[in-house]
Amino acid sequence: MEYGSAGGGSGGGGGDHDSSDPQRRKKRYHRHTAHQIQKLESMFKEYPHPDEKQRLQLSRELGLAPRQIKFWFQNRRTQMKAQHERADNSTLRAENDKIRCENIAIREALKNIICPSCGAPPVAEDSYFDEQKLRIENAQLKEELDRVSSIAAKYIGRPISQLPPVLVVLHLILILILSRLTQI
């Protein structure tokens, strides 16, 4: 908005008001008429950045100075930008709150997680011990493979490594089945 001067001059000596009164020395807002604002708003919708020619035409139509038109558009663009930023901030704040709630819910769910097969809470073991268990299990499987391979080699009369891969698998399956049956 454009400020208007109360005394008409920039210095002292107006004479018709007391210069010591701080209320009198303050600049006052110059309010535009409803018709002027309506015309400015309709022009703003079409041309938020009017050129010099458009501003001069508008100033003639509304009886305002070209600088007043210029500053009105500048202020209106600033207001629109601030409104958009407030709306964006509100949207982002709501989204942030939603994500924060989801995060809290996930953290709570992780605290109360249970094993689907036994219904007990998961055992919090060290990954080192998990790795050691896997190494032991791997060694046991290798021993069992060696044992089954030696049984298969005796059964077919030659080492398993000389057989095609499909036959090796079939023989190993057969031997595993036979060894399980003999254990029963």
C-alpha cells in the first residue's frame, strides 16, 4: 500500500498541526476505493506483472499515480507468495505430523514383535553367535555330504565327481532316502 503524507511537505513548517505531536508526523495509509481495488484485482488475475504501458493505462483509468499502481501490484504479488507459502507450510506440517505418527507406530510395533511360528518374542542374540551357528551347521552339512558321497561312490562303483550333475543329485537323493529308512 502507498503511504500518503499528512502535512503535504517533507520538512517542517506546515503550520496547521503541532510538529511535536508524534501521531501527526506519522504517515497514513492511503486506502483505495472499492472500485479501484476491484479493477486492480481483475487486472492482477490476468496480468500479475503488468508492463509500463498497462500500468499507465490503469493509472489513467483509476486516477492513481503510476507508482501507486506499480507498488500495489508488487505488494499483491508479495501477498500471494506469502499465502502460497503458508498453504505449502501447512500441508508440509500435516504430512510431517502424519509421518511422525507412522514412525512412532512402527517403533512401537518393533518393540512388540513376536515370532509367527512359536509366538514368543524374538531372541536378541549377537550377530557373531548367529554367524558361528551358521558355520557349525555348514560344517555339519559338509560332513553329511562327504558321508553320503562316499556311500554313493561305493554303491555305483565310481566317485560321484565323475557322474553328470543330474545323476549326482538323483543318486544323493536316493541315498538320503535309504539312509533315513535305515535309521528308522
